[in-house]
Amino acid sequence: MAMLVGCDFSSSPSVRKPIVLAFGRLQGSVVVLERLQSLPALLGFEQWLGMPQAWTAGFDMPFGLPRELVACLQWPVEWEACIRHYAALSREEIRSTFKAFCDARPAGSKFAHRVCDRPAGSSPSMKWVNPPVAYMLHAGVPRLLDAGVEIPGLYIPPAVRGSESSTHRRVALEAYPGLLAREVLGRRSYKSDDKAKQTVDRLIARKDLVTALEAAQTRLGLRLKMTHAQRDAVVDDASGDALDAVLCLVQVAWGQQHYAKGDPLYGLPKDMDRLEGWILSA
């Protein structure tokens, strides 16, 4: 069985704010957390993507831009061509282009949204600040493409076209930990990168969220299993990065369940927009 991975991604990783990977496996309806790994640089992320191993992973980054935005900018409307065009831009070019788009629109409708944003409660993928998901897409998705990773519904690399039996099949899906966290916590905050905001209330929220996952108290119907040491590490990470990686792991396990039942899209809607993409379990 392929390894499952949840990835809390950062567009500018560092020792203080690394990319965090949660590795695990699915046993029936139990998601077993095996280990956590931190990657403090994008080079490390590239090296991990290039390793000869099979996995199915959920990445906390948008995989596509809003069709409305792409059409307005007259960018390619085929997914791979659009991502290649986007990858060739600098962050400053992205910011100025998206800002000009927003400035030309009325208050309350500044950003264009993907169809999946409303059911997922996610930020628009063109947003460049708080959180900078546009930069996450720019830093992450082209690297998935360059690594020859399969993205169900959006991209099948030439090396695996016509073959479902690749020894080192790597499958990437878009995850969003906030979707699963809000199901349990509502609007309670459970994390902050600001030390002044790493409060007892947020610590309690992380504990409540982990407890709910361990008891399978979400609509995904999956039970998280981890050691006491892993639980302490996830709860004690006040930034929430480790917990977000674990949430992505649970979401990709839900997708793996659908794939095992014969769904090649891992639970994504069959009629999803093949330019915008879709978020697991939304």
C-alpha cells in the first residue's frame, strides 16, 4: 500500500517556519501517524519529491487559480499551460497583476474565487497576503509538475499515461486543514505564528481537535492513531504546523478510501472545474 502524506506547505520555509510532512498509513478506518518531518528549505522539498518512492499526499496549497481571473487576464485556460505561465512570473509581477485586478473591481468583490472556495471556506487562491496562498501555489505546484507527480483530475505526467501500475506512483491532492478543523472547533482559533498570541485557549483548542480526531468525531469517519509522544509534539506546536500536516493526512486518507473503492478522482467531484481544481472532502 502506498504511503500517505500530509503536507503543511510554506512558500518561504525556514528553520523557524518549515514545511512539515506527516507520514502515515490507512488501516481500515484508522489513520496511523508514523512520523513527522520538517523541511526548512524548498530545496529539501524538491529532493523529497524526487525520491523513488510511492505515495499519495495531501498538500495545503491551492492547485489552481479562479477561472474568472485567468479569463480576465487572458492567460491559458488549460491547467498545465496556465501553471507554466504562472511559474514564469516573479512574485512582484504576481502581486502587481493581482492588485490591479482587485483595484478595478467594486468593494466586496475584489477577489475572484474558485468554485470550491465557498464549500471549503478557503481563501481565494489569488490572495497574496494573510495568507499568501498565491505565493504558495507559485512555489509549490510547479515543483509538483517538474517532479512528474500525478494530480488527479488536472494532470497525468507523460511517464504514467496509460499505466496505472507505476512502481513509484506519486499522487498529489489539494488539502485544506482549516476545513476539517472548523468542523470540530467552529471559529475557535488553534494556532498562531505570533508568540504573543500562542495562548492557553489555543492550546486547549489543539487538544480538543486532536481528541476529536482520535475519536473519529468528524464526518470523514476516520480515527487518528498516534503515540503519546506524537500527540504531545503535535499539541505542543503552537504554530499549528504539525497539526495542520496531520489534518492533511486525515483528508488524504479519506481520498485514499474513495480510490480504493474504484474512484480515480479520490472523492473529488466528477464535474469539478479542470482548471481550478478542488479541495479534498469539500
